[in-house]
Amino acid sequence: MRVLCLSITHHTTPLSLRECLSLSPQQIEEVLERHPIRSAPFEAIRELTVLSSCNRLELYAVINPMGYPDDRSGNAGQPVIEYLDKAFGLPAREMSPYLQYFSDGQAVEHLFKVTAGLDSIAVGETQILGQVSRALENSLKAGGAHHVLSSLFRSAIHAGKRVHSETEVGRHPTSISHLAVQLARHRLGTLAGRRVLIVGAGKMGTYAIHALQGEGVQAIILVNRTFEHAAHLAEGTGVVVANYDSLADELTLADVVFTSTAAPGPIIHQAMVAEVMRARQGKPLFLVDLAVPRNVEAEVKSIRGVTLVDMDDLQAFVSTNQDGQPEINQAQAIVDEEVSEYMKMLRIIPFIGELHRKIELIRQRELEKTMRNLKQVDPQIGEQLELFSRSLVQKIIHEPTMHLRTESDEETLNDYVDTLARLFDLSEGKEAIPEPMEGK
């Protein structure tokens, strides 16, 4: 068994490619159902969870390496690359120069850092924690995550929550929108007295409104396709809500514009901005596009008087203006501690899963036999027999499972595994147990 992660993120991949890789939860769920793993041609993939956000696409997989070279070169990740190509229809050849490959302990640590917000453009941002949770939920629903990935993601979520509750990184999180406001202030000198337009009433727009409080702006205008949603968001904030149909008019009046909508392509085009700039009679316009895929056509940059910055520009700004290293070190220490604890448990997770599966098969078989012998059984009695058998099995298996999870001595753990494997004929589960995996 191998735990792998294939990652495409803002660290290595240009925005022009990242915006082609943004996948919605619905798309991911449909692909997992339409192209099931553990069956041809993807039988080497035993578990799979897909994490997609505006700045990353990552596939976490449990691989049966049989038939693939079991080395650290990335070849063992070939089944996942093939899944990207054939199931998702993504351009694997174009992505290959930008793919990062993490295996075993490195994959575990990477997910923990991602979930804690330590791998984000805005270090400590909290949105990724919810995105990781939703990725797990979607994978469980589609049958992609089982014993290993479900435990891995739950442990990573626990680590992320610890970072957010126990460190200054978590107590004072920085959002992409806060960084965007800082960038605009840095480029323009001040935002005081300026008219700011926000396009999009999602979380980015919400955080932008909060970040602009105290900047002394003249006015904040919010535009969204759904007026009611924007009005609800703006309630009590002093933000003015305008109709989406008036976007061009609002662009004409604004000094600074932040865009972040879920549109699949640009909503602000070169021709629109050219017309807006003619109406502005040379007054400069500063656009910050926080969306992936982008909301603003790249060609807008060529228009005189227009400054357009996107997520790549924001990342460059952050890389030269980052601070808070002591707090980051504290968060990393928590991640390291949680990774160490999980790595102790990871080795026996497949075995525990196989043990539970074997006992559940015995329970079902014996319950079916009993129901046949009883012939016509009252439905309520049948339900009680089902509940009783489940409860009995859970209570019997609880103690040995806990001993396996908590045993720290490797020799004793191996003895436990050998004994249980013989008693329950768990040769498949025993063979699935990996050797201790490399850490960092």
C-alpha cells in the first residue's frame, strides 16, 4: 500500500493553467461515480479523495503498487495521473512539468500543512479547513475514501483546528481578501477617500468588506448576480448594493475594483473596460481579480490608465511582504506533533479495516442464516436482531482495536497483528500493512 498525493498549486503552476483545473464538488462527485476506482482500468487505486480550491488541485490516493515501480521517483503515481487524464479529462501532458509528487510520510505531512493553512497564499487562512472537510464528505459519499483516507483527512482536520485555536496564526487569520486590500493600499499609497467596487458576494467579497473597514474609503459598492444575496450580506455594514445590470456604470464611477465570482469565465471584458475608460476621461482604474478562473480578461492590462492585478501578482506581493515567522513556527510544531501521532497509527489502519470487514461478513452471514431458520419473522424483531448483532460485534472488537491503535512497541504490535491474522485468516489484510514510512 502507498499513500500518494499529486499536487498542482500556486507554488509551481501559472494562473493560466490553474484556472483550467478548477473543479466543483458536483463535478468531482460525478467523475468518481462515473469512473469508479478499484475496478478496471483504475483497479490500482484503492482510495481517492480530490481537493480542489481556487489555488490548488490535489489528488490523495491509496495505491496498490503491484505492477508499478515501488520507488520515490513518482512512477508509483502513474495510476493517479491516468485517472486525471482519462476520468477528469484534464491535460496530464501539459500539467506534468508543474506536478508535485508526495509519497507516504511526505503526503501525510503535506495534507496536514495544507489543512492548517500553512501552504496557502494567505498563511493561516481558514477557508481551506472547510474545503478539506467538504473534500472528505464528497469522497465518502462517492465511495472514494475508506479506512486510510478517511482517517488521514479526519486527523488533518483535527490538526488544522488545533492550529486555529492554539496559535496566533489561527487567532488572527489572514484572508486572500485582506492581502488584496493590503496590496491595493501598497500600490496606491492609500485607499482613503476612494470609491471601491466589490463584484461577487461570496466569502471573498465578505472578507473584502471586512478588510476595507477602517481604510477610510469614500464608499463601498457591492454588485452580485443575485441582488437579494448581496443585500443580505450588506445589511448593517453601510455597503451600497447595486444591480448587476449596472456593472459597467459602477466601473465608470469606481476607483478600485475587487472581483471574486464563481463565473466559469471572464465577466469583465476588454471592450467593456475600453468603453468605461473613455467615459472616465483618463481617470485611472485599479482592478484586483481574486477569482480562479479569472473574472477579468487579461487583455484589459493593455488599456491605458488601467492597472490589473491577479492571484499571481498577489502571491508575488505576499512573498516579499511576509512576516509572523514565530507564529508560523508554533503552528508547524503542532503539525509535526500531529503527523507523528498519525504515522504511528497509519501502519495498522488497513489491518484494522480488514479485521472489521471480516467480522462484519461473519455477522451478516450468521444473521441471514438465523432469519432463514426463523422463516417468517416480525419486521420489528428482525430490526432488533440486526441492532443486537451489530452492537455485539462492536463491543467484542472494541478492545482488540484499541490495543492495536495504542500499542507503541513495534515488536508487540507485530505480535498482535500476526496472532489476529492467523486467528481470523486475514492474509490479505496483513499483506496490506505497509512498512514504517518515511517522515519528512
